[in-house]
Amino acid sequence: MVAIVAGLLLLGLMAAFAIGLPKAQGDEAGHAAEELTLTLPDSLPGGYVASDDPAAFTDGQLADQADDIAEQEQANRDYGNTVLPEALGTSAETRTYVANGTEAVFVQAFQSEGGAFAPNSLPDPANSGGQAGTEMTAVGDGVCILTYGQPEAEGQAPPVGFSQCQVTQGEVTVQIGSSAVAAEDLVSVADDLLASFEQD
């Protein structure tokens, strides 16, 4: 069970890295922007606790494995927080959050103006019976990639299987994704994170 949950969390993290990592930009004179310190909090609105904290799992079905999972997630976080700044050449941080023991939210914060964000392909709904498997749409202050699953019954609209959103304020961008949280709520959480960075 630990391997399954940890694998799921890591898969989502890797997908977040792969989809639309924004490229760091310098100022108009070509000089690097002053580096910011981006620190993702220990929890998010809605009861989401960082997966590297055993408290994220203590009230769920994985309570007996909470310490082991949190240790593995801390290692993943440390690795991601080394790779992202080195690859992008700018301040960046990643962290995974969990609610109800298994509902994961994947977050990355970058010192970047964003914009470089798109799915691998955007199929024409006309070729798939009017419903695309992947959609890109504006949601609130952000832009989201919605990946649809299979409809539960014939004639029903397919549910969103995974949402990933990008929101930018100033020179900071947040990318946030989840299979358990609606895109509108993800954008709201990203707005709150960006507001907290402005206060720091």
C-alpha cells in the first residue's frame, strides 16, 4: 500500500514537472532578476496537509504507515527542490499535499512570469463525439488543463480526471494540480499562495 500511494504521489509530481514548466526570464536589459525566496506552507486551505508531514496520514487508512510515507515524501520534496532551481536557473519549490489520507494536491512555485503552459496535445472534440479527452480553459485568474475520464453512464458527461492550473502574479507563478479538487478551487488556492508570497 505504501508503494502504491507513494508511487501515485510521485507520478503526479513528475507529471507536474513535465507539463508546462515556465521558463525563467531576466529583465529587459538581459540581467537576471533578483532571486526571491519561495517557501510553500505546511498546509493549504481546505484541510490539505503537506505529505512530508505524518499528520497528513494519521487520520486515514494509512495511519499505520504515516511515518514511512512522510519520510519518502520528504525525500521526493528534497529532490524536487534541488532539481527545479538547477534546471530553471531561478527560485522554485515543489510540495505535495494530502487531504482525507489519499487526496493529493501537487504544487510548484516558480520565480517566473508563466505563460509556457500547455498539454501535450489538444484534440478536436469534433473527432471524438463532441467531447475532447483534454481541454485547456481560462478559470478565474488562471489557465487550466482539464483531463477527462470515462463517463460513469451512457449519455452522461465524462468527469474531470485531473486538473492542472497555472496562475501568475507579478514575477511569481504557481502551478497546482489534483484529481480530487475542482479547477476553480485549485485556482483559488493558488491565488492565496501568491498573495502570501507578496506579503513575505
